[in-house]
Amino acid sequence: MAYRKLNRNTGQRRAMLRSITTALLKSGRIETTEQKAKELKGIAEKMITLGKQGDLHSRRLAAAYLMDESVVKDLFDNIAKKYSDRQGGYTRLIKTGNRRGDAASMVIVELI
């Protein structure tokens, strides 16, 4: 599986993906570029799957990745229960057009 470098070095890329994953799980909907959203989708789905497992090990893995403890609590208490009967596909990408400054393709990422 090839991954996108997003024109950043490893540390910056990991920090950016951690922060937008936390923002998505906190608000339920964010707007970002299409390439970032495609990377985010897989990570967010893994976090929700950890929330569905619900054990201590999964909670610690999610807490190590997400940047806000309240988001971890919300993930395990509310978000995971919402998707308990669903086998995947927790996120949706909606294309919104191009950004004015650099014509980057923008999308809205939301939890279904």
C-alpha cells in the first residue's frame, strides 16, 4: 500500500494526520484537501474500530494517537456505539471544488 507524503517530512506528516484525525472525531466534519482526506479516512476508520473493540489495550492505542483525552472518551463512549452494527465505511468524502489560492481540490470529510 503506497502512502502519500503530502510534501512534508515524517514528523510533520504524522503530527498533521494526528491533529486532523482528532479534529474529525471531535467535530464530526472537517474540510481539507482531497489528498489529506484520503489519508485521513483510513486512520479515522481504524480509530473507530479501536473504539468498537472497547478493551483497555484499544483505549491506550487510541489515546497514544489522538491528541485530546476528551475525544478518546467520546470515541469509546458515544461514537463507537453509534457504529456498533456497521462493518466499516464510517466516513464520507464530499467534493466541494477547488481552493481559490492554489486550485487544490477540496473535500468535506464527515462521519456517516
